Amino acid sequence: MSLKSLGTELRCQCINKESRFIHPKLIQNVELIPSGPHCANTEVIATMKTGKKICLEPTAPWVKILIKAIMENQKL
Amino acid sequence: MSLKSLGTELRCQCINKESRFIHPKLIQNVELIPSGPHCANTEVIATMKTGKKICLEPTAPWVKILIKAIMENQKL
């Protein structure tokens, strides 16, 4: 499990972050949690179509491309 | 209310989309929902620190800058 909790937390949510490619078709949505007093780094949490939540590595090139593609309304 | 529902839905979530600037310091997290059979357009839903959810216009320049800033772990 790479996620401590699914609710609003006062600390970082992600323990492990996935850098390996996950096919965008398997992803239902992506939550971006900005860094702040609760956590020094941005957290990116993907909810899979299966319901499983996976923390993504925000600096991984494929993650950046994924976010850009979603924002540009590209077909995933 | 600009949001039909907060759960996983089979249709678009956003009725109205906010294009006006909202200060990033007020935003707790941002959910990106890719387009798909349920909805033709990407949906961007910000959860405010107050708990209120607001749909953002994905094509608004400030929204694009916000997402980029979060991904780059910039201080908001």
C-alpha cells in the first residue's frame, strides 16, 4: 500500500511513489495535492478504474505528460 | 452549486466552471478527471481549504499555470 490515508491529512499521504508507466486508460482520475506545511512535496494520487489509489512520482516524465494530456483534453 | 455530485459518476460532474482567478493559497487540492465516455471534456475540481468544491475551467490560463506550479512543487 503506497497510501497512508484517503482523507484530508495533516501530513504527507504518499509513502511510495510509482515512477513506472501506468496506462492512462486504467486511470479514472488524478488528485494533485500542493506542497504546504503538511508536506514538503507535491503529491499526485491516481485513482484507478478498479478503485485502487496509487501515488505517482510528480517528477517522472510520463506523469508530467499524463497531466498535460488530461489538461489538453487529449484522448487517453 | 457548480458540482452535481462528489462521488464517482457516469456523467459530467461540473455544471458551471470558474474561469476567474482563485488564490492558490485557498486551494487544498485539485482533482483532474480525464474525458471519456462519461463526459466529453476534462473536468478540474478544486477543493478549497474550507472544504467547498469548485469546478475550474481547464482552458483558463490561470488554471493551466496553477496545475503547472503544483506539478513543479512551487510555493503557492
